[in-house]
Amino acid sequence: MSVDIVVTRVPGDRAGADVVEGILSTVVIAILRGTMEIDDSEPVIVVTLSTNYRPGVRKGDIAEVLDELQGKTWRGRIVDINHNVQEADLWTDLDIEKPTRLYT
């Protein structure tokens, strides 16, 4: 059985490479794989943010960030985590991949 799905995202102005995978046997799995390929090919910048100590965050988690200066909320993937302790203060530095298309 073969599954063929065409996926476009806004603005839909560039095509990605075809995904050929023999074990993608259902439409749901094929859509998830296509979405992952699109997300992984999106141009990103890495933003480092400091926050209160966050023991439950993991690499690969999606973070939602409110940019108070621009009044916008954006989402990105956490790619690195550093927990810091200085005297009685605990905080977490998060490196987050932010899609650059959000700047346009």
C-alpha cells in the first residue's frame, strides 16, 4: 500500500523534498511524518531566554513565549537547557529554536 499526501503551509511558496518511506502505511502517520519534515526544514534562529527554575522542561518540548515588547506570542522548540544556582536563586536558561518566518 502506498500513501501520497501533498502538504502546503502558508505561504506555500516553496516545495520540500518527497518523503519516501515504506513503513508509512496509514494516512495519519504519513501526515505526521510530512509535518515533521516541514517543521525540520523551516529556517530558525536560536533565542536564549532565562526564566524561573523549570525542573519539568525537556529538550524537544514546545515553548510558548510572550514577547511583551512586540505584543506577540510565538512558539519554538527547546534545543538546550541549563539550570543555574547562585546563592538562593534558581533559574533556567532555555535555548529555543524560533522560526524566522515570524519576523516577516
